[in-house]
Amino acid sequence: MHSKTRDPSRPLVLAGASGGALDRFRALTDLAQHPEIDVIVGDWMSEANMTVRGAERRALLKAAQSNRTQPNGFAYGGSAALYLSNSKDAYDPYFLEQLEPALPHLAKNGIRLACNAGGSNPGGLTEAVREIIAKQGLDLKVAWIEGDDVSEVVLDLFAKGEKFPSLPTGEDLEDWGFDPICAQCYLGGTGIARAFEAGADIILCGRISDASACVAACMWWYGWTRENNIDELAGALIAGHCTECSTYITGGCYSAFKSFNKKYTDLAFPIAYIESNGEFELTMEEGKDGEMSVGTVSTQLLYEIQGPLYYNSDVVAKFEGVKVTQVGKNRVRVSGVKGLPPPPTTKVGITADGGYRAEFHYYLTGLDIKEKAEMIELQTKALMGKEIEKLHCLTFTWAGTVPEDPQTQDEATVDFRIFAQSRDPDVLKSDKFAAWCKSNILQSYPGGTPNTDIRQSVGKPYFEYWVTLLPQSLIQETVHLPDGTIVDMPAPTLTKVYPRQQPSYDTKDPKPLDSFGPTTRAPLGYVVMGRSGDKSSDANVGFFVRQDDEWDWLRSLLSIDKIKELLGREYVGKPIDRFEIPGIRAVHFLLWDHLDRGYNSSSKFDSLGKNVVEYLRAKYVDVPNKFLERGRI
């Protein structure tokens, strides 16, 4: 069966099959067996694997320039494009295993697929996919998108003096202290839409933005353009945001997860019905765990956003007017989204070799945890001597606390982590860093016990990651259509320049906190749900409540100063932004540069920012008794 032709007289039915590398493999095959679905999208990339894939691409290009031959004896003659297209590196290593069993169902039901599993080598992935299709005897047309690799452009501009200020910190790239090796920008959806128009069944991309595949599907389905359908595209962008992380929107990372009564081993994947005005309804696979509710949708809406404006290469969506309504069992309607023209720039991630990192763990038990930790730290630093100067990052952190009158030894034990990074690999070898950490065992604290698996104490390479902006006009996006035609995609012509600082404000008409009646000191999370995440080294955290009177209390309670107070020692003086989404009774905060450089290089346990909200929900505040009487979340 050929893929379905577009039918703008009815909603586009789109499903989200992956929220990242190693999401559950069943999704593609199971969703492909739903004939009502028109398009499946999926996200296989993150800031974590962008660095890895980019470095793999760099290695492949070096091999091509060296005129090497593959084991089969085929010489590439220095052709980088030819070398990449015949390589099995620099794209998602698990995607083919997920795709292969789904292909017959995609073909049978005429469902199209668009995703970013191409990593830094979508051409190579395309060739591998075409081989599998041919082996199965299927008639599926594959297209691919390139242009997200902007290494040459960025490195050339940097050499000529371009500052490339960091989005989280405002610092210039020249002050980073690391040498950039590659750069990858976020593409929009117009190239994918063009491939759909040309009859492509499967479209493989590199670093498109997370929601761009959904935006592209709507462009194709309804004939929307960046110039004439701004509000509609903004709705599609939010639909993409809702479906991009798969089961996050059906119960993953959901504050009210206990309400599932332990039926959460196989959460359903989401399905969106996107209408011609940009509004949409969300549902999910039948017969699976989880739910599609106002609560789960609000949770995902608050994830990894940075202010009231949600930027994309094709459009900007405004969050403040979003409304979420339960319209049926496991069915939610999202409306009220308005749009603005896209910025003339797009986000670009720059990768550098950071050096090496290692860590060593001790277990501290019982009394005097602080003093025991101090003892190990002083002893370890003494053994390091002057070599400590070769470490550009060294932290000593204990995780957990011992309760009063513990009932088990494990309950009375905390983890003590020694973490180090260095550009000198010799410093983090087993005869140095590992030896410094473990040689104190016989003179250590009472009960001194290390983790017996010390493999982490040997240095391993890591990457540093720098996020900045690049003009879209400098990007050479091209679409490789199934018939071999290559089409250049232009940058948007209708754009709007936005300041780095998004609107930020405390609530405009706070209610007196004593007007809500008697209170009890209790954890905020007893009555408040939330979600947090990361973008580079920024952490975002959003809170929402169940009832309107709770909303008046929440927005009045959670000011910027209150969040600083609740953060306690976690607040290190960096800026904090705040805005509100009344339609989901939510208050959102952006904690600038909170995560120590971000996932790739962070020395923190919470390198993804996902536990910031869980920490804050555990903090005690004065909670109105009438809210507590409604039941704990």
C-alpha cells in the first residue's frame, strides 16, 4: 500500500514513538499497526548524544581526508560525502533494530515516519534503511535532510572573531577555555514538509528541533507556510512539544504517579489529532498503562521550556494563553496557543574535547557524617599534593542523610562521591587518582568502606558543550528526495528579533497568604505537582495545582524570592526568571546556569535537572489545611 495522501478536511493523526535514544523499542512496531495514524515522529537525539555523534562525524571526516579504505577494499578517494554515506557510524546505533520489524506495518497501513535518528550522519542511516527495505521487498521511499552540521561555518566565524556568547551565561566563546571541534544547529520543519510533498514515506534527519517533525507534518498536511499560518504553526509546535518525549505525557515523571496503583510498567505512547486551526486533542494507545489527563499534559508542557516564548526555527509559540481541558477518558484538548514569527537565528551546540573524568565512592554510615566526609576530603587532597593543580574540577559530595533511630544499616548509610576532571589523562589513571582515593582506607573514618567496583575511578574522555545562536541565513539546509533530487531550503523571510531576556515577573495581584485560612507546615509537594528539566546548564522548573483556589495561593506564594529561599544552599546567586500559565494553574521558573555546565560535563548528581522540582516539592511551607484535606498527591 502506498502512504496516505494528505486530507486537510480531517485532523492529522500523529503519534510519538520515541523521546530519546533507548526509549522502549516496541513503540515503532506497535504504533505502525494502527491504521488510523497518518504520521509517526520520534526524537532520538539530545544534548548528550549530539556531542558523541558530532565527534564520531569528525573522526569519519578525518578518515575520508586520509584516503583510507574500508575493510571491503573500497577506496573513498577522500570524498567525505561518499565516506559518510557508506559508514555505519555517527547515527543512532539502535534505530535500525527498532525500525526493521515496523517496516511491513508502515507499508501496509500507509503510515509515514519522520525522525532525527540520523544523528550526525543521516545519509549513512538512509543507505542502511534502504538496504533493509530492499531485503524485505517493500516499496518505501526514503528521503534525508542535511545542513545541521555547521562546524565549518562556526569554526570559520570564530577564527574571524565572532563572539558566540553563551545562552546560559552570556560569556564569549573565546573565554571558554576549550577548543571547539564541531557544531550542530537545530533545523526547522520545512525540509521535512518538502520531502513529504515529494512522496517520501520515511524521512531521516540529524539535529532538527524536538518538535519540528510535528510542525513539518502539519505544514504538509494543511499546506501551512511560515508567512501565512503563524498561529496554526504555533499550535503545531506545542503539539510537537507534547508528543516529542513519548510517554512523559502519559505518566512518566508525573508527580501523581502513585494514583496509577503500580500499573506503570508499560506506559502508553501518545497520539495527537491536530486540527486545521492548530488546536489539537491528545489521546494514547488503548490497553496500556498510564493516562492522558490535564495533569500529565501540564507536566509535559512545563518540561524544558525557558520562558513564556517557545522558540523554533519556523515559528514562536506563546505559552501564557494555553488552555488544557479534559474532554473524555484519556483524551485532552489543548487550545489558546498564539504565535509569533520565528527568530532570524537558531540554536547551535558547539562541542569540545573536555579531557577526562573519574569518580570514586565511599560509604558513610551512622553518626558524624559531616566530620567523616571532611576527614576523607582532607586525606585525599593531602595525597594529591601539587597534582591537584592539574584537576580543573574536583568535588566531594555526600548524598542522603541518616534518619533518627535508623531501622536498618542501609538506611543509616549515605554515598560519598569524589569527582574529578582533568585535561591530563595521566592524572586520572589507576596509579594516581584511584590510588589517592583508596590509599587512605587504613587511616580513614570509622567504618571506612569504599565501593568495591573501582572502574569509574579510571579516567574516561568527556565532552564540553557550548550553546549559542547562529543566523539561519548561514545554514545550507538541503533535502535529498527519494528520486535523487537535491533541493535547497531557504531560511525564513518573515522573522522577529527577540531579546535574550524573556519576560519575567512576579504575580500581579497576590492574595494575602493568611486569607486562605489555617495552615500546617508540610511539604509543598503534598498539594503541588511539578516538572523540571535542563537546557544546557539552565534548569527549568514548573509547578501547578489542581483547583482554582489553590492556584491563587500558589501564584501568591511562589515569588522569585520565595524560590531562592526554598533552594537554600542550592541557590548560588545566578538569575532566576518567572512567568505564569493561568490556563494550567502553573508558575514556571528558569534557573540560569544552575547545572554546572550541563549534562555532558556536569559534576552534579542531577546533571539533567529532573530532580530540581522533586527537591523543591519536598521543602516545607505553610499549606492551607483545606487543601491538605483534599488528599495528598
